[in-house]
Amino acid sequence: MEKIGQRRRWDYWWMALHFSLLLCFRDRVSAQIKYSIQEEAKAGSVVGNVASDLGLDISSLVNRRFRIVSGSKDALFQVNQNTGVLYVDNTVDREELCDDSGACSINLKIVVENPLEIHYVAVEITDVNDNFPSFHEKEQFLELAENTMTGRRFELQTARDLDVGINSVRYYKLNPNDNFDLELSDSGYGDKSPHLVLKKTLDREKSDKHILLLTALDGGNPPKSGTLNITVTVLDINDNRPVCSQETYSVTLEENATNGTIVTTVNATDLDDGVNGQVEYSFGRVVKHKIQDMFQLDKVTGEIRVKGKVDFEENAMYRLSIRASDKGQPSMDSDCKVIITIVDLNDNKPEIEVTSLSNLVSEDSKPGTVISLISVTDKDSGVNGKVDCHISENLPFELKPSVQNNMYSLVIKQRLDRELESHYDITITATDLGQPPLSATETLTIEVSDVNDNRPEFAENPLELYLRENNSPGASILSVSASDKDLNENAAIVYHIVRGEGTQNDQSSFLNINSETGSVHALKSFDFETIKKFKFHVIATDSGTPVLSNNITVNVFVLDENDNAPVILSPVSANGSAEGVEEIPRNAHAGHVVTKIRAYDADIGYNGWLLFSLHEVSDHTLFGLDRYTGQIRTLRSFTETDESEHKLVVLVKDNGNVSLSATATVIIKVVEPKEAFAASDINSIVKDDEENGITFYLIITLAAVSTLFLISIIVLVAMQCSKSTDHSSKYLQDTNYDGTLCHSIQYRSGDKRYMLVGPRMSIGSTIVPSSNGNTLVVPDRRGRASEEMVSV
């Protein structure tokens, strides 16, 4: 009962402290809200809508991290962030939470962020009648002298009911009998104590034993009950009871006293003689087992010693009832009261409670932003409970004390930069002012979260790609890579190609890029003869918010491959085959030009340089072929024995690494002079038509090549003007480069052949000093030096 009164006073003190705090922090802490709910409420039962009662916007609860940050250790209650409802999370047992105290209340601390608000909610647990009254012992034995006077009262066991209020023990009843009656009195602890009252003189000769049944009932509906069997034995008289030397023994005891320490000695005397005057001591029936485990009582001397751990923070005062009983028949007793006050020592370290809003702090948080709320408590009292708190130095954080004692806010002192420091271990040290001082530490780990403040960066911009024509469609042609100093999604880079620029050489629609790896794939095979140079742009975009990006320009130079076979332009027959019939007079002299094989190769450089040779000839002594011009001449005059028809198969091949070739067939008919003149008139008409067609194609081809040549020269001059000599060397490699000419026009003068070139040169070429870097001297591959040759 003393424990109950003490707990109630503690609860009143705690509620008064909370009320004072609310008045002090009415600008920062909202007023307390109280709810009431019955114990044994099922999980999920609604206590109340806290958000609505506090006037909070329900739609913002999730973003503001609406939650309970302190309260019951078993998490009896939770809040719904979507509705703001406070509900029961685990079954609530009032008796387990609050013992037998009258009021049972659970205090919750609810926090919402942005801005930070702390709300205190008290949930009162109301009692339901779920416990039966019970007696500590099932039977009680009384021994009464037969000369006991009527009206004498005998204390009986008090029933205990864990319920409170109307559901606690309300009244007792005794089974009907002739000798005893029941009387109730105030126990001093808010309940009734039953006493057995003798209403009729006992007669041992008629009956030496009386069996009674005491029933305790609570005030529930329906009421619950418990019973006690009482056995009364009638004895001879013992008419004096022991008397305590003091009505109340008041002593002090330091906490943490060692076992065996003498607390006090209770002394009682009995005026009777002999056995009836011998006194024994025992704990009263109302003394709880917890107290009996704490102290040891010598039943002979009345000496009280420490048996358990004495802790001021657990209980600051103990009230004991010591029963002094004589050995008479029947025994007589009296109660001696002992009050033990515990003296506090500095034996408890401060306790640090960290309420972290989040262990992640954004690197763009402003100075003054609250990171955590620090609460420091010390179970000791007085100066032993006063605490000083500080954090480690050289950190971009600081502790700001609150108006309330032992409350601090951990705030940002200066701007953070995750790229410089992403992790902080903050050591919080709390030291009390006792002697000797005790301290405690708590380490708070702070991770600086990334914000998207760095854009992707390319190591080199622009990039230059030299791509051989006839690349495989779908194959990767290059890979671009960008880096981002940020983390996670802020550093997750996605690549894409800029499309639809509308330029003449826009090839972006034929390119694809892997958005994750940056690998660029060509969707088609590029043809040097169609396009020689183009560029595209790749944008690297991170996944942060806001999105940051950067771009890179890729200049692509298509390199020539020997992928085009020579095309015979003349002779061409009516059905399209490379065949022709030529007639010459029999009197033609040596050196007479029979015809000329005209051919074209779309490739350039050595890949487009054509050589002619006789693959088949009926008479090697009669006809000869110029290997460079394709002219067929007679080597001697005709004789009477020479055949009148000769077949020549001319092989035309280029000078690529793997040569490609074509053949043309020429049928030469030897006719008499008059027939030759007649035939020549007819052939001249046909040849004029053919020559006109061939001339038309040659003009178109020459115009196209000239245009490309002029563009190459302009581009080359622009690059040389805008870039250094070292950078220009990317286009004019050393003579060991095994490549092909992007564009060239070859011509011969004297004993040297010259070649005007674009960005690349062929193996074995040399630069003529007076050619402004664009004219190559090609080593002569034949002995003739008098003819000039132009090859496209």
C-alpha cells in the first residue's frame, strides 16, 4: 500500500513536470492531448485521431514523417501516417503496466517534421473487471481463548484485486454462524480490512474448533469473488499482548548498502509470564514479498538487516509492518511500524536519449538545421542528477541547449560537402556534477546524403573516330564514357544521341547508343563513296533532380576500303556486256590506234588506280595494250597470212591490297580499205552516239569528284587554321600509316606522278614542300614518263 501511494505521488509529480514544460515550450511544443481507452482492447482499436485533434494536415503526414518517438517499451500504440489515427498495436494490460495504482496513464511523444513539432499525448488506461479477488493464503488459522470477551476483533487477510476503482474489492461477507460476525474497517490505504468479531462467548467444551468461510467480492458487473477458509481453534487464555517500545521506527539507510547491514532493531515487551510473555517477530501480513526479499528480520531479536539491493532510484522509502507475537495459547500480537528512508548516492551514469530525425543529412542543408534532439537524464537526485553535455570538436555541428534542463538540439554549424566528407561520427558526452562525477557517451553516426550538384564530365571533347567503310551493321563502333562525382541515382548516367539536327550529313538516325554503357552502334554500313565525314553529338544525363547533363561531339572520318570493282565504260554492247567490235583496214601501219578501253573505279587512291592487261589475245605480235591508258595499238603491219578476225580479252584491275578486276572483250576485224571506209562511216555514227553517252557520264563523274575535292580542301584549310600543327597531325599521319586516301586526283608530269589528297595519305607517299601539305608524290611504278594520266 505504501508503494501505491508513492507511485501516485510520482505520477502527480510527472504530470506536473509535463505541464510546466508545456507552458515553457508553448511556441515549440503543442499542448498535451489526453485519450482514454479500456484495457484489453484488441490490436487495431482506434484511440483517437491525433492529427485531426492537433489540427495537422492529414495529406502531409507521410512527408512530414508523422510518428511516435517515445513511449511504451513494448510499442503498445502506433500512428497511421495516412489517416493520423492513434491505434492499439499490442494488447494493453493495465495491471501489468501500472501495478495497483489508481490512475494508469501512458505518455507518448509524437514528432512531425518540416517544420519540427513535438506533441505530447497521454493515453489513460481504464480498468475492466478482468481479475478475481484473491487472498495471499487460501486458509487462515486463529486460536482464541475460551474466555475471550465478546466484541473482540481479529484481523483477517485482506483480499487483493489487481483491478482498481469500482472493479476492486468492495465488500466481504461471512458465512452464517452463531459465534462470529464480520466487521470492515479502513486500512489506511484506500481499501477495507476485514475483521472477525466475536459476538458470542466461546465454549471450548461444546466446540473447540469453528470453520468459517470469508468471501471477498468486487464491484464489477457481474461481481467476481474469492474465498478464504478460516479455522478458529479455541484455547485457554493468554490475556496480554506484546507492546512495541516505539509506535513508529524511523531510520535512514544509504542506497547500495551491503548485505548484512543492520537497519534497526524492533523491541516489544509482554507483561505475561513464561511462554505467554516470550515475543517473536515476523513481517505483517500486508508486507509484500518484494520488501521481504529486500530486508531480513531476526524473529528472536527483532533485528532488521539488508538482504537485497537497495536502490534509491527504484524506491526512496520503505514502510514495514513488524508483527510482535507472544507464545501464549492463544498467541497475542501487535504491529510495530518501521519507516526506512533511502539516502541517494551518485551511483548512476547519465543516460543519453537521441531522437534522430534521420541519420541521413542532405549536403545542401542550411546552417542551423536541426539534426537530432538530445535528451539527457540522470536517475540520481540533487546535484548528482545535474548533467553537463558537449560533443567532440572540429565538426560542422554544435549542441544548442534548450530552455528545458538537459535538453539539447544538434544543429548544423556550417555547410556540408559530401564530396569532401560523407561520414561523421559525433560523440556526445554527458557528465554529472556528483562526486566523483560519472559520465556517459553516445555516438551518433551521420551520413551526408548526396544532392545532384555535379554534372557528368567527359575526359576528352571532341572525340575523333576513324571508321573503315563497310562496317558490320549493328556492331559497336566506339564507346563514350562520362563520370559524375555524385552518388547513386545522381551519378547514374544515361546516354543518348542528339537527333534531327537537319544538317546535310546528319547520320544520327543510323546510329544507336546503349543508354547505360555508352556503346555506340552503327545501324547501317557506311560507304566512303557516299559520305566521307560526319559528326554527331552524345548527351550524358544523370538521374538526379534537377537533371544535369553534358554533351560531347564525335567527328567521324570514314576510311576507304577496296570494295568497288572496276566498271567498264567502253566498250559496251547493246545488251550491256563489256564487248565491242572494231574494224581496221588491212593496210594500217604499226602504232595504229584500234580502240581505247575506258573504265572507272569508285574507290580512290591505289584502290581506284586502274591497270590494263591483255588476258587473252590471238596474236601477241600484232596488238599491244598500254597498261595505264587502256589504248590498243597495232604492233606491226598486217600480212596476207594474218587472220581477218582477232579476239582480245582485256583485264582491268585496281591496285588495292586485294585487287578487284573486270574484263572487256574486243573483236577486231581486218577489212579491205574500201570496206573499212564504208564501215567507218557507219561506225562513226554509232560511236558518236556512244561517245556522247560516255562523255555525259564522265562529265557528271568529274563534276562530283571536283566538288568533293574542293570541299576536302576547304575543310583541311579550316582545320589547319583553327588547330595547332600537332593537332593537324591527326589528319596527316606519318608514312608508316597503312590507310587509304579519302580523296585524290593523280596526275603525271615529267618523271614524277603527283596526287592531291584530303585528310589521309597512302603508304609510300611523300609531301612535296611546295604543295602546301596537300600534294603527294607517288613513287613511279613503271618506266614510262612521257604520258600524263588522270584517275578519278
